[in-house]
Amino acid sequence: MSHPKIQMVDLQRQYSAIQTEMDEAIGTVIAEAHFVGGRQVQQFADELAQYLRVEHLIPCGNGTDALQIALMALGLQRGDEVISVSNSFVATAEVIALLGLRPVWVDNDPRTFTIDVQQIEAAISPRTKAIIPVHLYGQSADMEPILQLAKKYGLYVVEDNAQAIGADYRFADGRIAKTGTMGDIGCTSFYPSKNLGCYGDGGAIFTNDTVIAAKLRQIANHGQKIKYASDMIGINSRLDSLQAAILSVKLKHLDDYNARRQAVAQYYDSAFATVPNITIPYRAAYSTHVFHQYTVLFPQHRNHIKQRLAELGIPTMIYYPIPIHQQKAYHQLYKGQMPLPNTEYLAQNSLSLPMHTELDAAMLEYIAAQLLNVLGELEW
């Protein structure tokens, strides 16, 4: 191959392109030696809040903490139900179960892979208190009907925005909002592979509600408003100064990074749009797509295709091979709930191709040519 090794995510080459400004930012933190709660944390929080056009942004330790703190701030009681999807990372259901709440799963839309808004109302019961839509692979769930249902039934909406930061949602009246800012609370992760990722763990919670924001801050700080005085039970979850400085640098590049991902997706689209037996990602009219992942569907042979591509030096990933409701820890909680055929089909037939900011023309040409060759080898 006449190109560097193909990675699912290439953080080394991304760092090389911003090394000077990144090293300066990290060096400043080390020189100031204020590693926890340094000025860089508030600076980044202010910058990201401005980018997202949201009133309050609370950095925290990771995306899972963000979801847990969000649910804790809403004051839900044991046994209350929270509606979400099973085709997500386990953290979405994990925090629901850890707090003694009951996850209720709704199937995904077979085109967008986000929650099927047509099925949500049937899952609402007198115990339902919240909905967690997951903005999957870089595209928003259809938020307008979700917000309408939440208003109708008096439910909270907590957006899981770990994969779609920077994406825009368009309402029917033309109003545009960033993903994560439309519900009561938005949550995100800064895991290194995310579109906006740090060099370790990190997360954030955002809201336009001042009362909720105060609770989020207090819970994330041991339940304290004043040091050594805990007025409520909280947890210890904070973004450190080094990670905040790193994120401030990368936030300046986020729109460019997302545009690069979109260009890669456009290349893949052009290569595969008319090829039989492969379904390329669907673009919903209501959302931009920032392509945290480029996920395709094959009607069969998915595992064989993955193996053959690996032999050719092309990594791929399956997100998520076992839906949450089928996993041992959660299967009992699923009993008696509605069937999830689209979720299970997605787990059995989806494959994510390399997607990151450093993919160049030679890499893309190689990936496309080899995938087409592998498809041509198969009997359908």
C-alpha cells in the first residue's frame, strides 16, 4: 500500500497537525501546576457553551457520569421508567439501572438507526418519567416529536449527545438548534475517539434551566455548594485542567473536523450508492450528520466481509454487536417489553468503515476498491 497504515481513528496524525498549539496549551497547565479546577476548565466550559448556544455547561469526568448526574438531578424515584434505545453503548442503560430506575427500550428507525418516534407513545406508562434519545453515529434523533410527546405526558428529555456534537437539528418552523441543547439536559463524552475528544476521559452536561444547572453542579461536586458541606448525596466527577486545555484547542477545529468527516462520507457515498447489497447511511432532512461513524448495512455476509477487509489491512467495527436488551445484565429487565426487530437486525448486519479526520484520497481509494472487490467475490 502506498499510504500510511489505515486506522479506525488516527489520533497520532491529528495531533501532528496541531502539535504546536497543543503542546503550548499543555505546557501552560503544567507550568501553572493547577491540575484540578484550573482556569482552563472554566474557559473551556464557557467556549463550548458559546459554541452550542446553551446557557449552562458543567464539565465532568466522562460521558457515563454525565448521564448519571443528569438523571440524579431530576429527582427520579426507584422504579420510575426511562425510555431509551437498545442499540447504544451500555452506559445509556447502565446509569438507569444503577439508580434503581427501569429502562424501557423502544426500537430504532430502520433508516436513521435513532429512536423510532412512532413507537415511543406506546411505551409510555404511568411510571414513565424521562426519555433518553441517543443521537447515534453523528445524526440527531428526531427531536421535535419527542419534545411534543414529553410535553404532552410531562416527561423529562435527556439527550445522549456523545456521538453527534456539532450536529444541527432543524425544527419545522426553520429554527435550528445544536444536538444536546433541545431537551431538559444534554450529555456528552470527550472520549479520545469522539469528534471532540480529549487525551483521556472527560464529559460535560448542558442545560438552559438555571435550577437544574445548580443541581448538576452540586451533584458533580460531592453534593456540595460549600466545601465540606454536602447538602445532598452527590458524586466526584470533574474534568481536569489538562483535558480542558486540550479540548479548548480541539474545539477551535471542531467544525473543520466535522467537515472532513462529511467529505469522507461523501466519498463513500459516491463509491457505494449504486452498489447492490450495501445500504449507505441515510440522511434525515431534519438533521445534519457529523459522521462519528460511517455505518453501512449488508443483508448477509457481514462477518465474512469484516474478516476479508481485515486481511487487506482495512479495520472495521461493529457498533453494537449485542444489543443492550440481549446482554446478561439487562435481559431480565427486558422481559415483557415490546419486540425490537430493527435493533436486532442492525446488530447482525451493520459494519462501520474507517472514519476520521486524517483519511486521505489514497486511503479512501484503497478502502473503496477493496470493499467492492470483496463484495464481488460473494454469492448473494
